[in-house]
Amino acid sequence: MNGHFATKLLDEKGDWLNLTQLKNSSADISPTAGQMPRLLGLAYASKLYRNNNDLNNVDFSKFSINGNEVAFGTIGDASTSEGLFWETMNAAGVLQVPLAMSVWDDGYGISVSKKYQTIKQSISEALSGFATTGDKEGFLIYTAKGWDYPTLCSVYKEGINFCRKNHMPVLFHITDVTQPQGHSTSGSHERYKSKERLDWENDHDCIAKMREFILENGISTEDVLQQIEKEAKQHVNESKKRAWDDLHIDKQRSNFGSGGIE
Ligand SMILES: Cc1ncc(C[n+]2csc(CCOP(=O)(O)OP(=O)(O)O)c2C)c(N)n1
Ligand SMILES: [Mg+2]
């Protein structure tokens, strides 16, 4: 399970890139919630850069601008049941680090409904005790719907600005997320979803809704979007063909015979 990608931290000579000028992505990891401890470490680094004077010198200028960096993490609703998620959320609240946690809640972990895995079927309700209240510091907690782009833009803008400035962690619980093809292209969600749910998902498909949002707000035009869609399909089809061709070449070269690498 090695299909996880990261951005480069080093140039071709092996020297550090200026990470403060880049959007840096740390590689994901396959065990669900396995990314959480590293997310905490990245957020904690910002805190140290801001508060530890020994780090405030030219040697470290490629890594941080006074701890203004936010560590963004994402996780599915079912994966929030893992211990690492809870340990990370607690530690982020205790340490008060700039960690922005987005939970994409599509209501399912593969085919299992959240009623079997999340208390009260809501991670934001479950975590409401983690919220900042009065002089007790915890998390900022926001909820929004995955297809409601204007609200997403405003809650993310507000939440991230606050998180960056004050080093307070923030939870975005994003509900109403859809699974366009079930958990993966190998699944079939018709087997575990009602007709009503499937119809609702068609109407609230986040990709279709984003298209509507772009057009309604004059961000782009129908013609431009059609062109992008056409080129994207072409790109995917060509990539698929190249991958198949490479596979057949590899098969011919393989010592294992025709079935060896399947
Ligand atoms: C520790 C662990 N257990 C089981 C799996 C198999 N697995 C992969 S994705 C998944 C469900 C994830 O559901 P959710 O977190 O809701 O994310 P979604 O795919 O719905 O976005 C499971 C059980 C895994 N990758 N790691
Ligand atoms: Mg899910």
C-alpha cells in the first residue's frame, strides 16, 4: 500500500528547499489514523519556531516564518474511531498548536454506517467537550456541509486565520460528503445504501455542486469548464493506456512468466 505522495523537501543537490515559500505535503500512510501523530509533530514544530528564541535565526529561515505555519490534516469519519486520532486531538488541545483537522464525514467506513462506529453519529458532538470555553483553552469547532462551498470558504478562512495567529487547534467537521462510486471503484454502494440515499448523493455530489458554485459565482464559464473536463478525460485515458502498455512490457521482461506480476 505504497501509493502515497509527498512534496520534495530537498533540491537536486540535496540542499533544503525554502519550505516557507512552498505548500508542503507530508506523505500519507495506509493504516487509518496513522497520519495523526506526524500531523501533531508538524503543528508542534510551528509552535517551537514561534516560542523558542534559539530557533529564531538565519539557519532556520527556510523552515518557518515565526511559526506562522498551520499543519492541515484530513481523516474520514470512520477513522476517527482509532486511538491515534483521540490521542492527537487531546495532545493538540493540551499543547495549543496550529493544527487544522478536517473530518470528511460521508457517513460510512467502507460499507459500514457511522451508527455502528461513532458515538451519537457525530464526531463534533462527541468532541464538544474539547471546545474552548471561557478561559479554558481547547479547540475551535466548526461544522459545515461538504457541498456548501460559500460556507466552507467562510468557515475555513475564519478558522485558519485564527489558528495561525493564536496557535489554537481547530476542528472542521464536514458532513454530507458523498461517495461517488462507493468506497472505491471496486465497491458497489448499491448493495448497502437505500435508493433515497443514492438519489440524495446524486443531487448533492460535491463535484457537481462545485461546478454549480463556479458558474453561479462567475469564477469561470461553461465553455472553459467543458474544455477542462475534455482535457482531463483525455489525460486520464492516455495515462491509463501508457500504464497498461508498461505493464505488458514488464510482463514480457519478467522471469515469472505471464502471471508473475499480477
Ligand atoms: C488500521 C486499518 N484498519 C482497516 C483499514 C482498511 N480500511 C481502509 S479505508 C477504511 C474505512 C475508512 O473510512 P473513513 O475513515 O470513513 O474514510 P472514507 O473512506 O469513508 O473517506 C478501512 C476500514 C486500514 N486501512 N487501516
Ligand atoms: Mg467515511
